[in-house]
Amino acid sequence: MQRKRYFRDASFGALALTLVLLVLALTLTRLPRLVPAFAAKSDALSRAEELLKLRSDLLVKGNPEELARFYLPMESRARWALEKEAARIHYLREWAPMRRIEFTRAKIDFTRVSVEAGEKEAGVSISAHTLLSYRHLDRPEAGESTLGWRTVHWIELTREGREWLVRAEWYLDPLEAASRNPTVAAAGGELKGYGQEYGSAQGDPVTNRGAYRREAAVRYADRYAGVKVGPGTGRYNQKYRDFTGLGGDCANFVSQALADEEAGSLPQDWNWCYVDGEGSEAWLKAEALVYHLLGTGRAVSLARGSLAEVVAAREGNTASALAALRPGDIIAYEEGGEIQHVSLVVGWDEAGYILVNSHSADRYHVPWDLGYGAETRYWLLAVQG
């Protein structure tokens, strides 16, 4: 019996060895094709990351001519992409001196990477989290502050010789409005010094006068802004659907901060609600949200107008409407006669500049007027508890 079993075991072992050798042989025959494909993916991803890191650095250093070597010179879509980046750099270099701000350094981190690559063509989808540190030239004692944003890129690349070059690119940009018309609005009034002296969102004692939980709304907005700034950040709240590709997620995000039980806890109603993965028009659309909040008395308008108009001192008052904003309030942005975007006020930077968080594109502690051109009109809304 043992002798028969031995032969059975030996036969099984031989069969197993044969199968292993067959799989190995098939793998080795495919290896010459797999290695170049893997190398192409790795090279394309490295090239995309190199480009995005350089672009973040240039927002601080500001020489767009360094970017030309990354783009296909004869491709119109590549030229448009390059011109967009040059406009972003130009805008930031105009905005910073007018606000007496100096950007000091940039840091970028990458998540959610996907690469498709062949011998000559590649596509890279990549999520980039950019942090920019800055200081106020007129308030040097305030020290540095840091803003952040997340951008999700789809980059088409073509191999030219040994280099991958950009043929086209798409992404939601926090400087989109400004890059289309990179003209910075003059303030003509006081932009800094509100809230506590050199205060911040974390240090400011936010008082609640009603049911609206302002501190909780700000904590929620920081946690789910989508920007990776520390543990537990860099993502959206999975309880809610992401409407970024369906018209934008900014109103959805602000509505969450106002109403979620972890956040502001304002009660929803039949016109402003989120149920079973769907939101009402007032929940999802920026202009509808603003008009709903104003129409129901859940918010009051402090000011509406150009940058110079909303920062000007109000009649009979030495301070502007901007000074009346508190963490948990709302700023809306009107372009071409329509409210296109809303953000949540989260506090002040170290020199008293009001900061906002938003989605589409994702912003974390960004100065409230950064990214908007001279034609933008601002709506300042105080949320009522």
C-alpha cells in the first residue's frame, strides 16, 4: 500500500513541477514585452510628477519659460496647456505684491495614481496636493502661514526620442477664473486685521448664538476639504456623493458643513436637503443655495459687489462688511452675472487675512480672494443660527 501511495505522490509531484515550469516558460516568453511596458509606465509617471513639482515651485519662483521643454511645441492643445500655466504664474506674481504677500516655498504630494502607457503614447491620472507657505510683508512679526489645494490631472503624453512630452491636459484649477483673465483687482480698502490680532481659525473663540454650530462646521470643512494636510485629511466624506463631474461640488460641500450632524447641524427642509444620494437644487447649485439661505432667513447679506466695494467701510461705520464675517459664514463668487462658486469661511491667517475652504477645486485655508480676477463680484453672507 505504501509503495502504491509513493508512486501516486511522485506522479502528483511531477505533474505539479511540470505546471510550474510551464507557467514560468510562458512568463519568460512574455517578459520582453512586459518589461518595456512597465518601464514606459514608470517613465511617464515620473515625467508627470516632475512637471507638476516644477509648476508648484514656479508659483513661488515665477519663471514660466522653464516649462516649455515639457510640452509638444507643434500641438495646439499643448500650447493652450502651457499658456494656462504661464497665466497662473503671472496672476500669482501680480496678486501677491498687491496684497503685500510673499510666497516662500512649495510642497507637493501625490495620491490616486493611474497610468496607461504604450510605446509612444501614455495617459496619467494623478491627484496632486499642493501646499504654499507665505508671509505678510507688512506684518513680519506674524510669521508664516500655509494654504493648500488639491488638483486632479489627466495628462496625455507623447514620447519624442527619449522624453515624454505633454500633448494635452485637463484639471479643475483653484486659479481657473484668474488664469482666464489674470488681472488682479485693487482692494482700495483694508483686507487684513479682522478677528483676533494675528488670530487663526484654531485660536479664535467662535461663539454660537443659536442652533448653528460654527466650530463644528469649521472642523468639518477642514477635515473634508479634500486637501492632504495631515492625518485623516485628503478625502471627501463618503456619506455624500461627489458631484465634481456633474456640475461641481462646491455647494454640496458647503451644504454639508452647514447641515451635517458632525458639522453645523442646521435642519434641512423640503427645498434644501440631501436624501438617498441625491441633493435638491438648493443643496447642489451655488446660486440656488445662496438664494435659498437668504430667502429663508438662514443667512443675511453683509455686502455684494466688487472687491473694492465689499472691503470699503460701510456708511456710518469705520469697518467694512468683511470685518463682520465670522468662521462658519459664506462667501459666494459671481462671474458673468451668475453665482458660480461658494466657499466657507474658516478663520484668519496669522496676519488677519480671511481664509476659506471649498470643493471644485479643493481649497484649504486659502485667502478668500485668491484665484479671482478683477471682474469677480463677491457676496458676503452671515449665517444665522
